[in-house]
Amino acid sequence: MVNDLASIAGMTRRAAVGGLAAAALGFVAFGPRGGKERSDGRIVLDYWEKWTGLEGRAIIRIVDEFNASQDRIWVRYFSTSGIDQKTKVAIAGGDPPDIVGLWNPNIAGFAASGAILPLSDLAERPEHAIRLERYAGAMRPMMEYKGKVWAAVHTGGSVALYCNKAHFREVGIDPETSLRTIADLDRANHLLTQVEPDGTVNRVGFLQSEPGWDNYHWGTFFGGELVDGESNRSLLGSAENIAAYEWVQRGARRFGEGDGIPDADESRNALLRGSSFGQLQKFRSGFGNYDSPLNAFLSGKVSTVAQGPWLANVIQAYRPDLDYCVVPFPVVDSLVDPEHPRGLVNADVLVVPRGVRHPEACMEFIAFTQTQRAVEYLSTVHCKNSTLADVSPEFVAGHANRGLATFAKVAGSSNAFRCPHTPAWMQFKDVCDTMFGDVWTGKDAAATLVKAADAKAQDVLDQSAAAGRRRGRA
């Protein structure tokens, strides 16, 4: 595996995509429906996963090693998009895959509806059991729901702030020592942003709208939460969350209004006031795709970006010479805690659907993927931090992500932020995404928009709870 790791890690993402073309053949409509018998009598397990390219080749290597490690079980790998919806259809139709790779926000909904089996009930052999204490602190809660373990964390990532060190040197700031608070970030943003006298935007220090994937997590840096799980109450409208989205809105309005930072460079403020939100939007329209050399961070259009460890793979592929560092995302002054930083933590997870014929065999494969060797191999290729509490010196020494220590610290932090464990999460997230868009474009004052979204979010939670009661589930 170690030798293969070196060859895989050295491949380009485009070359890796072609390696999975054969695996996609035969995957029609909602998944593979071929025969599952083998002449050698092995149990055949179908494993559905999201990954293609570099990531897909890595997990195929683990599947191949498992198949070669014993003679009782044979795992077949199938890659597909829209895996959560297709899995729901397959389970409802009574013909589910045996193992599925989902995301941690899926766990509560799948568990509450009875669509997956609790892993804590499936391990016949002790060595196949999922022991939470093996995992990084912030990873453990996302594996559980209502007192049972439903998923194994496959790979995990945390969100932190990537910084273009060359840009920071231009303005005389060391991001690794001088970005602790939101105020620090605002001041750096002021100095890093470049606007022409005619209002044209050439560079922005930081944009809350880039990449626009996690529009719900800004409140954590102001001390906010989203849901009180005990009372099923939305906390989106809290003072902390309102403060966060007022800050988001200022990030857009600074183009046309200036920064309003005490002791700010007034010549820079004059340029910002001479620009406009329309100029900012025109600037943003020039951003390239995430997985390309025109990625806004790689191309130097933004000096910082809140992203997960996976961005390092894109940097390796297209800008290996980029001088960058990664620091925990700044917080308001009262929350600064260098030893326990805040940040979103999420994960790819493995689950066993309801209705599979060989759940114990499924657990044997899942246990294989959870060995330190397999976890560190996959995490290295994905450029992610390990999901485990303990890592080997070789993993750290051979890792290509310069921000590994930061991502690992967030993943182990008691202050890490996770998506709320609610079956209504996807609908709740939709409310947050719509709210963010309205805040960013200035549809109304941020406080008004957040309070309105809070009411909608509460309605989503209430409807989900009512649906659960009708199904006879708590």
C-alpha cells in the first residue's frame, strides 16, 4: 500500500478520473443490479461511494487489499453521484447496497427513518466494534444518534483559513501570528484588498461568499449555535448569529461604503467607497472552478479562503509553488482559545442500510477501513487530517498539506462546530443558504433577514418532529 500511495499521490486529478471509467460501466439508474454470486462461494457485498478521480483510486486500493486479505467476502466498488437520494430509493425498493458512503449530516435522517442499521448492534467479533475513543474528539459525536453508533467516520475534514503568504508579506502581516480575532481579519482584509480609482476590484483579502459552501457556519465564530437538540428549537435568531451575519453583510457593503475600521487607511477607504457591490459581483464572476488553476485562491484573486484540507490537493495539482499557510479561523475577542480553536468539522461516513443480507460481513469490511493504516493511507491521498485521535509519525512526515497541524487541532477541539444532529438538517440548511444570499445581496438588514429565517427554520424543525411522531419515532 505504501508504494502505491506514492504513485497515486503523484498522479494528476485528470489522469485519475480515467482510471475509474470502468467502474462506472453497468451503474444504471439507481445503482448496480448485477448478479451477486461467485463460483468460489464468497459473500459478495456492493459498496456505493461518492468518490472518483484521485480519491476514488485510493478507496479502490483499500477495497482490493481487503478482498486479498481473506477468502470469505468479496467487495464490489461502485461510484455514483447523488448517492444519498439513490440510496434512499434503493432501500425503499428493498434492494439496497450493502455498504454506503454518505456524509455526516445524513446520519440523523437515515437513522430516524430506520433506513440504516446501528453499527453498535452488528459487530459479532470485538475487533470489529467501533470504539469512539479511537477517534478525534470532534469526530465522535457525529457518529452517534440517540445513544447508538450509526456510522464509521471514513475520512474527515475541518475548515480553517488558507492564507497567501506572499500577499501578507506585501502588507507587513504575519498570518500565523497576527490573525486571532475577527477584528484582525477585518484589518488584514482592508490592507489586502486592491481597488482601482475607477472602482474596479483587482483583489480581495477575504470574502464570506467564497467558496459559498458552508453558509451556515459563520455564527460559530461569534459564539452562536444553530439548534437546541433537547428542545428541538432553532437558535438561528440568536444575538450571536445576528452579529455574524451583520458582519457578513458588511463584507459586501464595504464596496461602496468603506470599511469603517478605526485608524483605517483613508486612501484605501476612499477607493472602497468609490467602488460598488456591482463591481464586486463583476469581480467574482471572473472566479474559475474550484478544481482548476483559476480557483480564486490559487489565482490570487482572494488572499484568504475558509476551506477544508482537500484544497491542498487542488494546490498540489495546479499551483505547487504557492506559498501558503493555514490558521484557525479568527473569532470574536472573547472566544480566542489557541488550544481549542473553532471551526466546522465534517466527515464522509460509512453506513449499513436496512435490509442487507450479511450485516456482519459489512462490519468486517468497515472495520478494515478503520484500521490506522487504512485511515492514514486514505487521508494522505485525500490531503486530509486523520479522523483518529492518535496518528503515526510517518503520516505527519509524509503529508503534503502544510496546514495538517491546524486541521487536526480543530478536529480534536472541544470548540469544533458540527452540523446539528436533526433529521431536518437538509431543509434547515436550505433556509440558511437562502438567508445568506439575501444577506449578501442586501435584500434587507441582516438582523431582519436572520430573524425571518429563524422562524422558517423553526417551522422546518416542527414539521420534521411531527412527521417523526406520525411514524411512531421519537
